[in-house]
Amino acid sequence: MQAPVLPTCVMIYKKNVSPGIDVTAMKVLFHSKDFASIDGAGLGFNNRRPGAAAWHYQGRVQHRQWQGTYQCHWEGPQLLWTVQGDERLFALAAALKARGLQVEVRQDSEV
């Protein structure tokens, strides 16, 4: 006797948002002079590891108010950081601006 075939269950997570706005795809871009000024700021940047290209790095952002992933690379004398995540990254952008950094927020489709 064969075991019965169980149906596959697929769950889709859906948020209630305004039509046409994809809140799960935000990017925050900013420059810093070094790793220490960001890593030591208590913003949740951690698990930095080498990226695919030379002088490129990637990691996670884990904070109680926001989370996401980041990539950074040297652009001249400064690091260019790109953080990807959901709408909670607006709080990260505000924290970075409060520290005097120039911050740009974009939807993922714009980049």
C-alpha cells in the first residue's frame, strides 16, 4: 500500500499598503570615511565578509528597529554603502542623517 500524497501548502506574505507602492524593496545609500565610524555607531551593521569583487564587502544589518543586507565598496577615499530592506530602513536613514551623513533613499526598482 502506498502512502497518501499530501497537498502542498504555499503561504504568501502580503502587506496592506497603498496600491502601486512596493514597500519590500527599499535602498539606502550613503558614504562614510571608514568601517569603524559605521560599525561602532550602534546601527546594527555586522557580519562583514568579502564580496565577489576586490575591495567589495557585504553583510547584514540587524537592529531592533530595522534590518536588511548591505554591500559596500571603496569609491575613492570613501566607502559607498548600499543597504537593502523594507520600509523600516527609513528609520536607519534618519539615524544616519542624525550622525551628519548624506543619505539617499530609493525604491529598489530605481537603482
